[in-house]
Amino acid sequence: MFKDQIGKQSNKVKNVVERGAVKKFAESIGDLHPIYFDEEVGEQSRYRKNIAPPTFPRVFDYGVIEGLNLPNKGLIHGEQTFHYVRPLLVGEEVYCYSKVKNYFEKKGNFGEMGFLVLESYGDDAAGNTIFSSTSTVVISEAVRKVLTR
Amino acid sequence: MSTLTELQIGESLKDIQLEPVSRMDLIKYSGASGDFNPIHTIDDEASKAGLPGIIAHGMWTMGNLAKLFTEYYEEGFIEDYSIRFKGMVFLNDVITLKAVLKEKEENKLSFTVQAVNGQGKDVLKGEVVYHQY
């Protein structure tokens, strides 16, 4: 039921690496290094700016993939990757979108499981990719039955 | 602060042991990340989902794990970070974060990274490729 979604993607959404959001995020993962929020430390660094923690892209809006209806319950986050060309800078604009990369089913301990692989991107204003990430979401048979009902 | 350049294959970064996981940790992460799935914060919702209690966001643990590398920000950055979520993290679990240098190739350092619970089980395991300037 997700197979026909492979290749679909969302429209790019403009996000900003907001100073307050970065600080709050860093606090929430106990990564309170001044490089994330102290302006002077940022200016003194090789980046000349504050940067964001590597898992910060979790907060971005990636737009909507038309026709992809994921339930908000019963999903298991199986795997996650990030690839960076460079760290994200506080204050910069990032254009984000997602794509359905793959979907397959496999027999597991809990019956037939579905694996949905979503690929997400963050580009700069010129269209150069700053980061990409993949999330593998596991969907159990029970949840899929509810969805197709 | 030492530098990553001095690190030899098989050597580890300094482990970090987190405080026992609290509900407030997960409430804060929900707010900061925008992931308000209630199985991470509300007992009833967790039990409705068949869980013995609320569980931490996988991304909370993954976010924590990356901080092993933060202090080296002038030397390089995390180029690749890939994780498999292997076990659930419950309230009061004491999680230890680890990174071992596995391979060095030119300016790329590959680390095996893991988050281990109080029973010694990996809850999260994967790899960091650190790009040195």
C-alpha cells in the first residue's frame, strides 16, 4: 500500500535555523556547549557563527508528501542517518523537503512488517545540499490493517 | 581537551553517563523537537500502545549520543551519523554513551558509537564518520 508512493516528494519549505530553537534543542539533549548559543564563542570559531547540533534537523518542516498518509500511532523508528556537507549555521535559511525512497515488507517476529524509508534534504538558497537524512519507519501488520480498513 | 588527532584505533572517547531518564527530559525534548507523540510523555497513551511505560524518543538518545563529539568542533564535524534503534529506553534508565575509533582514512575518522542501558544492553548503535579539517 506504500509501494506506489515510492519516488513521491514534498515541495521545498523555507526554514530558519532559529537561535532560540537551537538553544532549546541543545538544552533538551543536554548538549550545552557554548558553540551552539554563545555569540562570542561563535564569532571566535572557524565558522564565525554559532552552529546547530547534528540532530537538529528533526525540528524542520519538510512539507507534505501528497497522498502519503502515515498514522500518528503504532510506528517504530528503526533507523536514522544524517549526512552533512558542513554544519548548520545559526541564523541561516534552509530549504527542506522529503521524498519516499523505498518501501518493502519483511517477515519478522511480529508478523509481516512494513519498512518505509524517507529521505529528507536541507538545501541552501542556491540549491546546494547542506545535509540529507534518512529515516526508516517500521509499520506493523496490525497498523497497516487499520489503515486499509 | 585533547584532540581527536591523537586518538589511536581501538581507543575511546571519554564515556558520558546520563542522569536517570526523567519525564521532564522527555517533555522538554517533545517541546524542543516538535515530536509530541504521547507515548513519550503520557502513561495512559503508552499503555494503550502496549508499552510497560513511557519510552524516550529514539531521537532524544541519538541527540545525546552526538555530544561526545561536540567539544572537538574546531577540528572538524560529524559528516555521517547513522544509527539503528535496538531497544527501548524507559524512565529511570541510566544510559551510557560510548564511541570507539574504528578506522582512520586520511581526514576521516570512523567511530562505532553506542548507547548502553543499565543492564548493559545496547539501546542504540551505529557509526559516526568525523571529517577533520
